Amino acid sequence: MNDSKNSDNLDGALDADIVALLADASTWVEPPSGLSDRVVAAVRSETAFGDNSDPVSLGAAPSRTWFRPALVGATGAIAFLFGGIIVLSALSGAEIGTDAFSAELTSTGLVSDVGGNIDVTSFESGLRIDLDAPGLPRRDDGKFYEGWMRTADGDLLPVGTFHEGSNVTLWAGVELDRIELFMITLEEAAGGNDPGQGSSGEVVLRTAIRS
């Protein structure tokens, strides 16, 4: 009876520790510096508990029978946890931005009382444009905003559409040193062969890009 109760208590403690580690968001971003020490200490503590158990009072030899599967299961869970941390850490650091550029957006007056800023970061996959222009009024029902980049050769590249300007992320498949201007225009949905698929020319915000 005591053997079963002790087994349940140990399994519950191990499960609680593992659940707590998995539920901690910081674990999946970067393993805490003391995590490995905590794991080793926990395993040693549980091992010591099993060794100090009295086989006579617990019912002879079966006293360790329950402990070994529990320890193996906990070790497997810990190994899985560390494997997940390593994989996620590798994925999160798989691509690191290099060149970066920040600028304030200038209003053209087409929409009153509006401004904003952009942060442009260069990656192997292209340019990420983080836009924040909270003053832009929301556009719906087939109407939206569209971001554009203009190259030094005068070519326009669409970089994404959005309804409102707070916390917007856009992408452009072009090198930063080729870009000289970023713009936001007012757009409406158009058919596949409609000339309206291009820029409307109604620029709301803009800024020069320095390479």
C-alpha cells in the first residue's frame, strides 16, 4: 500500500516538474542558464529517494520495481525536452538580419493627421519591412493599403497589402542597396487583367531609403 502511494507521489512530482518546464515560454526561446543543473539535481534527488527506501517496510524487492520505469520515463521526457529546445533554438537563429535601416514616414496630405515609421532589415530571403502607422484609418470592403518599393532604376515592387497601419510586417524580394523609396498607396481590389492591379499612384506616406 505504501509502495503504491510513494509511486504515485513520485510520478506526480516528476509530471509536475516536466509540465512546469514545458509551460514556461522562456524555455522555448533560450534555455535558462541553470536548467541543466536543475535537471541533474532533480534526477539525483529521486535516485537517492529510491536507494533509501526500506525494502522490508515497503514489501521487499518490489520497492524499486515501480521506481525504475518512472526514472526511465522521466529521463526520456527530459531528453525530449532538451531536444525540442535545441531544435527550436536552431530554428529561431537560422536566419539573422544584417543590414538595417529605419526612417520616419512623411505624409503627402492625401490623408490628414497621419504619420509613422518603418524598420527595414535585410535577410537572405529578402527585406522585412516593419511598419507602424497607427493614424491610418481602416479600409475595408475591397479597399486597402499597399506598400511599394521603388528601385534606383524606377521599377516598382509591391511588398504587401493591409487594412490598417498598426504593427504591420511586409516583405520584399530585393536587395536593400537597390531601393531608393518606400511608399504606401490607397488601393481597391481589381480583376486579374485589370490595370488597377498596378499602383493607383495615390500615395499616402513615403520615405527615401538610404542603402
